[in-house]
Amino acid sequence: MGKLFISVLNMSITASYVILIVIAIRLLLKKAPKVISYALWGVVAFRLLIPFSFKSVFSLIPRKTNVVPISNGIIYQQSLQIDNGIRVLDSFTSEPLHASNAGASISPLQNFIEFGAYIWMLGIIILLVYSFVSILVLKRQLKAARLIENNIFESRSLQTPFVLGVIRPKIYLPVGLNEDERDYILLHEQIHIRRKDHIIKMLAFFVLCIHWFNPLVWVAYLIMSIDMELSCDESVLKEMNEEIKKPYANSLLSLAAGRHILSGSPIAFGEGNVKRRIINVLNYKKPAFWVTLVSVMLAVTIGIGLLANPYDKKFNENSNSDNDSIARAQTETTASGSQESVGSLAADKGNIIENFSEIDNYIKDYTPDVSYEEDSELGQRTYIIDGAYDLNGDGEADKINAVLKAADEDSSLIEVNGMKVTLELYNPTGVINIIDLDSRDNYTELAVFDDGPSGDPSFTLLRYDGVKLYPLGSIDRYALMDGQGKFISWFHLANNFKPQFFSAWGEFKNNEYAISNNDVEQYIGKTYEVDGTGYIVPLDFYPEDYFEHVVWDSENLREFKATKIKLLDIHIRPDDRTLNWFYVELPDGEKGLLYFWIGD
């Protein structure tokens, strides 16, 4: 139930923004027919009930707000964190409370959400019970009502007219109305029935019950009820003519002292806010055609803008210059001899990444549910993934299931809407992200995180087009992207010291990445500035196998501070051009393997 509660909270957050916009738009529609303002509340109802919508660049929903929608993944993932590009573990949400038979840990935040869900459900029950009791009390009062004609009743116990019922609505009038008053009131109530207002009011009340915790929804419900009555009054004046404004207003005034029907009842509703209605009736003038036309166009435009979800994409106007930037960067670093100091390739990097940014900027704020056996060892865990996300942009959430296992255990499996793909992962951690590789299309892709065989993290990418699930290949976890299908794979050294080289760049085409290798061999023989602290494993010759010559012990590592290093050789894995290790020389002549274990 906690997940349902989170979904309702997210809808309520979006709807709150829509409610404020509709309230503001009503001020611009003062001279327009009130039925236009009344119709705009349908957009609010949609946002309060439907958790998804179509996407449009004309959406009026902000792409980024100070209020961040709550993700099921944030609440229910095994290690709670908020991912905004900087990993932050909050002490309140991160300390797990282990249950003896739980498959995953439970945090205080999860307990809070579950408790809130029960309070939310209790509030719904209280409102529905109150409404049901109100109807029973009202029906008991109406037992003595006298049938006048068709569905019209008269009762001495009433002081205000109202409609009761859904399938066969009945009009109840107080005794003592003169003939003119009865005609006005009957027409008013019949217009309500003809427009199905009695059903709309009931549905609006049920929406209010679901979102009872949101004060803006209560405000919307009350204003919608006012707009319903004002628009109905205007319909009466249109049908009978404007000359009845004063007697019609007098009939409303004569009923103003009457007892109103319990507002908690969605099926029976009386005529509220009489003062506002009288003022509107007396001031009513049929609006000019152009006023109505402009108002309708404005309402339709605003309505569509509020119904649509925004494209939260990162459009890059300079993407056409990417290839030129890369070629220029390669040229600038090859102009001099083997002993030339060319800095730390900062200029090279600056040219290349002008239109690129970290992968985290393209990862969506969504994490599927993850479970695993707590007593299993970290490298031998089997992660069960369950989630749903609109991957192909059709407005429907696609069901995502996966079983992730380490390579030495068995093949991993990922499934979207029944389409299955097997994966070979070295060290899965149970993390599957949603990422937008190319903002120019409606697709978002799956990014399965693999921590790699030796701290070399990567993403295995998959795309679902509504028919087939395509494996796209893998990219470095620390690659840079432009949001339009291109990426640059960088080699990162420990402790953030340079040089940093890019070994390849890729472009997403025809459901796969076309990789172009960078000629990193051009950097061999050059000398580079090193900022920060680095380590080498002293070795007087370049080895064929790095791991045969390295004992992972601090006694075998030599630390060096800010200095210059000469790059003697680079080991590149031939299958995918991954940079594996560097053979370097320090200023004092000592040679060795550059230690670059990520995470140290």
C-alpha cells in the first residue's frame, strides 16, 4: 500500500501546480462564460487520477521544480539514497532495520511511508462513511416528501432545493415556492441533471477523498462547486432571457436563509454560495462572440499545456560540432616531440567535452524495486528486479523484470513486457537505471550497472521499442554524453590526478553504438604534469601481463606528489580498446606501472 500512497503523493504534487494555474486563469476569464472555468477543472481531475500523460514541448508543467517527485525506488531500494549526481547517504534513511525473515532491509523512512499510507487510507474511510451516513439521514428526512410530477418532489422538512440520486436523480423542492420561483429553480436543477453535474459532483468528491491530505484539493473542490453553480445560473438566464435576472436573484435570496445540505454528501447537493451567485446573476450580460472565442482558445491551450508532461530532455544546439571538436583536440596534442611537456591534457579535454557532460545528468529519477537474500555474500547475490516505466514513449508504463547474477554464478536475465535478453555481468549490484541516450527521440533506455571484474564499472544498455528489446552494448560508467546519442569514454586515474585520456567515442545508430577509436598511442613519449597524489609499482621493464608483476601491498607502491611523468607505453585491450594500464617514468628516472585502481 505504501507504493500506492507514493503514487498518489506524486499525482497530488503535480495536480497542486495545475490547481494554482487554473485558479490564476479563472481571473483572466472573469468576463467569459463560467462554463469555461468549470470545464478547466477537468484537467485538475485528470492530474489527480491518472499517473501518466502524453509528452509535449508545449507542456506548462515545469521540467524542474523545487518539489522533487518521490520515487518508489528511493523508498524501497535496498540502500536508500537520493541520486542527483552526488551520492549522498542520509543517516536517517540509510540505517537499515533488519527483520529476521526479510529479503531486503527496511529503513525508518519506509516505516514512515507505510504508516502514512495507513493514515491516508483511514482518512478515505472516514470521509466515505461520513458521506454514507449523511445520505441515510437525508433519506430519512425525505420519507414524507410528496411527488408532484415525474422526478420532482416537495417536502416540508426542506428549506433549500437539491438533487439526489445518480442513475435516477430526483429534484426536491421546499414547500411554499411561488410559481415563478418554482419555474426558475426547476430549470436550474434540470440543467444540472442534463449536464450530469450530479455525477460530476460525486466523482469530484471521490477524488477529494483520495487526496484529502492536500489542502489545495479542498480549495479546488470548493471553487469547482462554485463554478458549477455559476455556469448553471448563466444557462438558466440564456434559456429564459436576461429579463428574469432580478426575480431569479430574488428567488435565490429567499432561499439563502435555508439550511444547506451536508457538504460531505456527494450524491445530494444544494445551492451554495448564494451571495456570489446573486451578484453574478445581476451583473450577467451575454458575452460578445469574440470574448467567448478568445476565452475558449485560451482555455483549450492552457488545458492541453497542463495535461501534457514536459520533455525533460537536454537539447544541445552545438552537437553538429562534436566531430570537429574531437578531431581538433587530437591534432592539438600531437604537435611536438617526445620530451615536450604538453601539460595535463586539460586543453584537450576542454575542447572535447564542450558539449558533453556526466552520465548522471541523463539518468532519470526512477529506481525499480530490488530484493535479494541478505545472508548471501556480496559477490554471490541474486538480485530480483521489478518495476515499470514508459520506455518507448507511448504513454504506457512498460513492465520491467530482471534476475541479475555474477558471471561465475549464471547468466543474468532482463525482461520487458515479456521480451527477454540474457546478460553476462561480472559484478552486478542490483542497480538498473533509466537513462535518456538521445533526446531527439521518445525512447528512454535501460542501463544495467556492472561494477566490473576489477573496479571497472560500466553500464550495459538496452532499448525497448514497443516490439523488441535490443541490447545496445556497454559503455564506461564514467563516460561523458551529449544527450544526442554520442559519448566519450575517458580513462580516470586514482585520486583525481591527470592525465586523463579518452580512448574512444561512440554514436548511437540503428539500435547499436558505432565506436570510433581514438589514437591514444599518440600520447606515448610525452611528458605530463600530474596534480595531486599518485602511485606506481616500480618495474624496470614493461610487462605483457600487468597482474603478474603487481602485489597489492602498500610496501610495493611508490607514492609521488605533484610532478611530471613521462608516458613510456600504454596497454590497450584489443577487443574494445579499453585503456588498462600505463608504463611511466618519474623525473628521477625510476620506471613503473601506474597504479590507478578506481575508488582508492
